[in-house]
Amino acid sequence: MTKLRVATTSLAGCFGCHASLLDIDERLFDLLQQVEFDRSPLTDIKHCGPCDIGLIEGGICNAENVEVLREFRRNCKLLVAFGACAVTGGLPAQRNHLDLDACLTEVYLTEPGLAHGGIPNDPELPLPLDKVHPLHEVVKVDYFLPGCPPSGDAIWQFLTDLIAGRTPRLGHGLIRYD
Amino acid sequence: MNSFTLDGAAIPFAPGQTVLQAALAAGRYIPHLCYHPEFKPHGSCKLCTVKADGHSIAACTLPARAGLTVESHTEEMDALRRTLVQMLFAEGNHFCPSCEKSGNCLLQALGYDLGVMTAGFRHLFPDRQVDASHPDIWIDFNRCILCEPCVRASCEIDAKCVFALSGRGIDKHLVVNSESGRLADTNIALTDKAVTVCPVGAILAKRVGFAVPIGKRRFDASPISAQALADAPRPLMPAQPCASCEDGK
């Protein structure tokens, strides 16, 4: 059997969803019988090649996130918003009702008790977007797996359904938004 | 006893009962959100929309009628309900990972039960405030879904009318009935019914937080659809002992 190719990445996320992926524990061995990883923190491959499934953790908060998301969309047959931030914007999107310039000014220049080292402006730093977006506001997303993070059991159920060619169904206890 | 059919099953009803009340009393679940078993039906959230003799209508305000044919658990109705839940999520700031109502929240539980995996729509991320002015109670307007149990409880049971809705359409919002608009300047009390009926995490008692941990909460035990009897109609329960009765009932 040809193995499915899976790519994963974390954009404006905390890698918690990736940590939860590792929580499928010994089922990782079963998974590796059926898939091989392309670009992922697990392989350290830098760019996504043609894949069957792309799992994207985190929302979109800067220009680099947009570039990576589009690279995944170009290369993945199925794109999955993986975890609360990818689905809703999550914690980083809690800044969305604030003005970005006011945020940066307060954190880097005026807030008492902070170092006031100046707003970082190294050209290598990706430019932040004025708002944080869930993935589906930027590209077409095929499936959504909510949860902060989704549990190992939810991820396993989701992936085994997807790999078997079924529409993932999580059911009580596995579908969670928190 | 008279009866109507709900998804093919006969549901008996008492005179004056609505389709939703009779269904819940019979242990049959119809998804609902703004309905509260102790208040007069309101019909605003439309989650309980069913097909009654072929017409889409809110079950909470539809009087039960002998011979009525009601369809509720169909893909068409559930798809409509999923869209309503998605719009409620996209319209407010519902950040479940930090909300102390998580696991006890009706909106969230409906989303779980209906299989809502994403809000789908563009999130509005509205700029709303928190009112923590009161010593015992706080309001997070980010989570308010304008369903009005607090408005009804505060007027009909607490006799204080602390809450009201103001504005129209997308500008509609919950207001606090005091000169300053702050909760601290009202006579609301922790024992008021209005404090306990919020189905989401908008009106909360302070110093409760995560005393009951995530995983041990109402909808962790079983899905909302398995708890129909919990919302069966029941008489009004005064929030405070009645001063005119010797035994406080």
C-alpha cells in the first residue's frame, strides 16, 4: 500500500496541537504504517511538497503565516485546520479588538516593568497583520478539528477516519472547543 | 390524552403546553437555547425550529395540537441549527479555552451535539467590555448571545428589571439598568434568578472559576440531547424565600 503523505506546521500557535499529536502514543507506530511525513516539525523538512493531507496548527498573524499557508494549500489535497487557533484564531486573535500599533507601543515602549528595548524592526522579522485570522478566512479549508488542543484520542479518531476515506466524525467527548 | 407525533413517535400533551414543552416532558429532546423551563417561551433563538405539518416554526412557541405531525431530528433541521450556532459563535467573542462556563455552556453543548466543527463565517471580533464593578457578579459582554433569560428572570422573578436589550440588528446589545450602566449601581444580588440563568458565560458569579474542573462538568457527563428531562417545564421558583410565608416557600 502506498503511504499517504502528510505535512504539518504550526503558524500562530503554541505547538500544543503538535504535542497532542504525540499523545496518540504507541498509535504513532500504526500511523507510520499508513503515512509518511513531509514538511513537519517532526522531520525538519523546510518546504511542503505534494501531499495528501496538510495539518495546520495556529491562525494567521503575520505575512510569513500567509505564505506558508498558501504553500500548504497549493500542495495538499486536503487541508485541515488543526486545533482552536487554526479554526477560530484562538488566543492570538484575542488582540483583534485592539489597535496593533497601540499594542506594540504598550508592550515595547510604555508599559511599566518591561524593558522598553524598542519595537523590533529587523528586516528578517515577518510583518504582523493588523488582525489575526482563522485559516478559512485566507484559503479554502477542507476539514476542521477544534480543541485547545484536540485530545490525542480526537486526533486519532480524526486521522483514522480521514485515512480510511471517511468524513471524520468525533462524537461526544471528542469534539471540544476548550 | 391528546397527542401529536414527533419524528414518528406519539407525544402526549396537556392543554396549554407548547410542542417543545410536551416533547421535553416526554423525555424527547428538541434542540433549544433561549427556552427556559420556568419562563414564558420567547421564540427568539430559533434553535428549536421544527417542521410542523410541513411548515418551519419555533417549537417553543407552537401550541401543541392533536394530530400535528412534527419533524425535528432531520438533516434539514439540524443543518439549519448548525448554521444558527455558527452565526452565534462568529458574532461574539467566544473563546472557550479561557471561559469558566466551558462544559456547562448551552451554546457550546449544542455545538458539540450538532457536530459544529467551525464557526465557518468570518468572525466579527467585536470590541466589547467586561463589567466587573459588582463585588459578587461580573458580566463578560463578549459572550452575550442576546437570548434574554436574564432579562426575563430579572423582571418576572426577581422583580428588579436589571437587564434589557437595546439597539437594533447587529447593534443590539445587553444593557444594565442603572444611571451609570454599571452592574455595581443596581440592586442585583448573587441570590437573584437572573444570575443563575445565563446559558453561556456572560453573567457569572465571582470566585467560582474552575472549582469544578473541566472534565467534571454538566455536558462532560452526557451530551445535551441526553438531558431533555432537565429542561422539562416546571413551575416558577422564586429566587428568594417568600417573606409572606411562614415556612419560606
